[in-house]
Amino acid sequence: MRLGFIGTGNITAAMVEGLGGGVVLSPRGAAMAADLARRFPGVTVAESNQAVVEQCDMVVLAIRPQVAEEVVRGLRFRAGQKVLSLVAATPVEVIRGWIGLDLPVIRAIPLPFVADRRRVTPIIPPDPEVAALFDRLGQAVECRTQEEFDLLAVGSALMGSYFGLLEVAQDWLVERGLPEAAAKDYMAGLFANLGREAEGSGKSFGALRDEYSTHGGLNEQVFRVFGEEGGVAALRGALGQVLERVRG
Ligand SMILES: NC(=O)c1ccc[n+]([C@@H]2O[C@H](COP(=O)([O-])OP(=O)(O)OC[C@H]3O[C@@H](n4cnc5c(N)ncnc54)[C@H](OP(=O)(O)O)[C@@H]3O)[C@@H](O)[C@H]2O)c1
């Protein structure tokens, strides 16, 4: 099965790294495409988006939602092809409408960690070929319902906030005199260890929060003040707004 990508940006690069090559790339994102073609065997850069479609059995849509309609409507697909869409907040029926053919369209949410083949990737609807592809990149999770897929998409939208939280804490520490590098290393190491603890433990997040918050202590105070000053409500509000957007 020949795999081709329309859009050669960050997520395409992560997938190509994880797969170790053997794909056709579209020319846009030229610097990234050239770099991938140089680093991995069997990676070719096609002359156009249409040339990618013509050379491949499975076409991966890895373009931003803002340009997706114009790009996909401009392509001619053929019977027997499969389309794997990574485009956020765009239902399969909408994409099939742009394609204009009754082809199988599967959605997935690969994250940058597929580059190291160490991350689960939600897909919908279930599809053995797409599941096998993401099993090579870590593990595929075949969602039972659209709602489940959309909720995982909302969860994945917290990546920027994770770094944003660290950025705010680092800036605050630096403003009060801690050297920037010391603040960064300390916070990054702290969160990396907490992540490992959360993933490896059978305990709930609530139980871990209790365990890591001495009664009346500093950790308990930070989360209490965070809630009192609207942090928890703001986070829930943001998740709700993103869910609306993800539903398309
Ligand atoms: N990054 C993530 O963690 C992640 C996770 C899951 C899903 N997604 C989804 O995956 C898609 C791609 O995300 P990304 O982070 O990889 O975006 P990105 O880094 O901005 O890459 C988008 C790519 O599309 C190219 N492009 C723009 N117009 C094009 C056209 N007309 N024809 C062909 N290619 C065109 C861009 O080329 P130029 O550089 O030449 O403009 C760029 O290479 C998005 O829909 C996003 O929602 C991303």
C-alpha cells in the first residue's frame, strides 16, 4: 500500500520519522520535504498534490483546516483509494463531499510523539489498514463512537497549555531572580517526573493530587487558589468551547 501525504508540515514529519520513510510527499513545506527525503529511504517529493494522489493508494490529508476545502476540492481521486484525514474539526462526510467520490475516509489524531512510536492514536471509523499503520507508530485506538473521538481530540488540545503553564511559572520565577535556564530545567524535570508517575500508576489523578499535596501545605494552596481565582472554571470553559469547534 503506497502512502502519500498532502501537506508536509510538523505532523507529516513526525509520521515519516516514525515510519522510517517509504512515502510520497507533496511539494509544499519544501524545506521539510527536502529534509525528510534526504534523511529517510524511499521518500520522494512529488511535483504537485495531484501527483501524490496519482502515485498512492492511501492519501493522508495533513493540511490545516483553513485550506483543506480548497486543496481537496482541487484533487481528482480514483475508486479503490482510501483517504486518511488528520484535519482537525472536519467530519468525514464533509471531506467525502469535497472528494466527490464515495471513498472510505478515516480520521485520526496522531500527535508529534508518533515520531518515536510511543503514543496511542485515536482513529474513526475502525479500519484495519489505518489501525495497522498507527500500530507501527505506537498504537491505534479504534474509537467506538464519534463522541469518544471528539473528546480525545479535546484532550489532545491541551498540549499548548501544558507548555503555556510551564512558561507562566518559568517567567514568574525568572522575574523574581531565578536564572532562566535553572527555572526551565527545574520545571521541565519536575513535570517529566510527574508525567511518568501519572502514566505508570494505577491511581486516579485526584488520588495523585492528594498524595502530592500535603494537607495545609504549599501544593494544596496553589491548586486551591487556582480554583478560587477561576482557573478550574476557565479550563473547563476552554475545553467546552474546543469541543464545540471539534464537532465541526
Ligand atoms: N501538529 C499536531 O500535533 C497535530 C495533531 C493532530 C492533527 N493535526 C492536524 O494536522 C494538520 C496539519 O497540522 P501540522 O501541525 O502538520 O501543520 P503545519 O506544520 O502548519 O503543516 C501544514 C502543511 O500544509 C502545507 N500546505 C499549505 N497549503 C498547502 C497546499 N495548498 N497544498 C499542499 N500543502 C499545503 C504547508 O506548506 P507551507 O509550509 O509551504 O505553507 C505545511 O507544510 C492540521 O489539520 C492539524 O489540525 C496536527
